[in-house]
Amino acid sequence: MFLISSLTLHVRLSRRWAFFYQSLTQINIAVQQLDEVGREVKLWSHIGGGHYVSVTSGFRCLDFRKWFQPRDQKDPKPTRKGIVLNLDQWVRMRKIVEAINNDHPVLAEALPCYMQDGHLATFECRECYPFLNSHKVFQPIPPGTISKETQTLCRMHVDSAMLMSSSS
């Protein structure tokens, strides 16, 4: 029993690492944009499960936070579980993230769950869609804040998942 739950935890954490690692470019761009005068920055990036990182104009920091969906409300809410890093701490963390990725090939090769063979149908994956009870599909990243490549990847993910769910 312990071995199975330990293995499950390892797989979940490595997939979450992959979500986070793939978000680094977008996070770094948003952080750089904080220094541009008059630039509106609003990044809210899903990094797996109910975890998100946000970078917003007016705040020179990054907020890593777990979110949850109250039973009686339609929109998710932030929890107290999280950490805020100022920009100097973020620079140090980026170096640590790169070192971890370089030193641990298993993590460097990890893929988010939506890129795995046999991924669950679109809205069945709690890692990709943690807030299924919403009235609306919860959009973790506002339109216009992600690259064309990421948008294409997301569309391919949703399209393939919808195809799988319609064929079953």
C-alpha cells in the first residue's frame, strides 16, 4: 500500500513539476514586463491541480497559491496555502529550478498529464481541470497572455480529449 501511494505521489509531483517548468517562459516574460512603464501585466498560470502562479501590475512579486472551489459558490477562491516571492527571490528560485532540472533527469523528462498517453477525457482530469463544479469552465489563463504555441498545444489537448470522450 505504501509503495503504491508513494509511486502515485511521485508521478503526480513530477507531472506538476512539468506543468510548472513549462510555465517558466511565460512567467519570466510577465516578470520582465513589470519594469515596462504603463504596461498592464496580468498573468495567472495554472501549474497543476488547484495550484496557480500569478504576476500582476502594481505588485512586484509572484504569488504561488493553491485555490479551491467552495461548494456554495461558482468561482474558485484562493487559500492561505501559498508563498509570495519578491523579484530578487524569484531570480534565485529560477536558478534553483534550473539546477534541479539539470541534476534530476527524471524531472527534466517529465511531461504534464495532458501530454501522456491514455490521458483522461477533457473534463475528467482533476490535474488539468481541478474545478469541475464551476458554472463555467474555469479559465486559469486570461486570453492574450499566452503564446501562440501554448494556445495551439492547449487546443490540441482539448480537441484530442473531446475526440476520446465522444468515441467512448
